[in-house]
Amino acid sequence: MNKSKALFLDRDGVINKDFGYVYKPDNLIILDGVFDLCQKAKQLDYKLIIVTNQSGIGRGYYTEEDFWLFMDAIHLEFAKYELIFDGIYFSPYHPDAVNPKYKFGKELRKPDTGMILQAQKDFNINLSQSVLIGDKITDIQAGMKAGVGRNILITNDVSCVIL
């Protein structure tokens, strides 16, 4: 069976503007170039997969329902360009979580590889042929540890580093 390739995208800071713990649909600002990037990836037969730490859930700043409402707003914007995400993986876990159920799950939180490896399993992904784009070094560390072939760190000054 042929393996898929994926474009793994962090959410806040890559897809949408990161104000810190972004969860209100009214605060959604899609970053320039992301629609073009995703359209090109789809043309090249990449799966579009979000892998995002969401410690704001564990810290009690917002709920999983709030997360999904924000994702619905993202879906609506991407649908305007006939783009659909193949998978969405999020980690609400954090060692400082106020709710004990969110204290554990370290393997799912970047820089660990749990979300990427679950997507690999779910979609039969060839990680060495895949790309990860993140805005934090922990994103890149997760991609490299998982064996993602190309890891791209974008920064606020619009420069990028390809690892």
C-alpha cells in the first residue's frame, strides 16, 4: 500500500495570528500565504494535518469546546478556498494544568512526538517525505524526533529556517 505524505502545520503562529491562548472566533486572523501554501500542498498530494499544543485548555483559560468553535471558524475560512484539513491533533496537556485530567499526556505535547505519530498511523504517512511547519523550536524538535523529512521554523520577522 502506498504511503501518504503530509504537511504538518502548527496552528497559532502558522495558520492564524498568535495573540497568546487564542480561542475566540472573533480573534481569528489567518496569516498571509497560508491558503496558497495549503493549496499547493494539496496539488502535490499532501495531507493537511494540524498538530497543536493547546495548554490553555489544561490551564483553564478555555475549554475543549472553545477550541473546537475556533477550529470551526478556521474551517469556514479554509472552505472558501476549497481546503479541508485531513486531520486535527491537539494536546491540552500541561504540567501546570488546573484540571488533573490534563496533567498527564506528555507524549502528546510537542516537543514529544505523540500527535505526529498518531497521524502517521491514522493516515499511513511516510514521515521522511513529509513537511512540518512551526513557529516554535518545540515544533521543530517534535518533527525531527518523529522523523519528519523537512522541518521549517518560521519567525515573526518573516524569515525561516529549514532543518
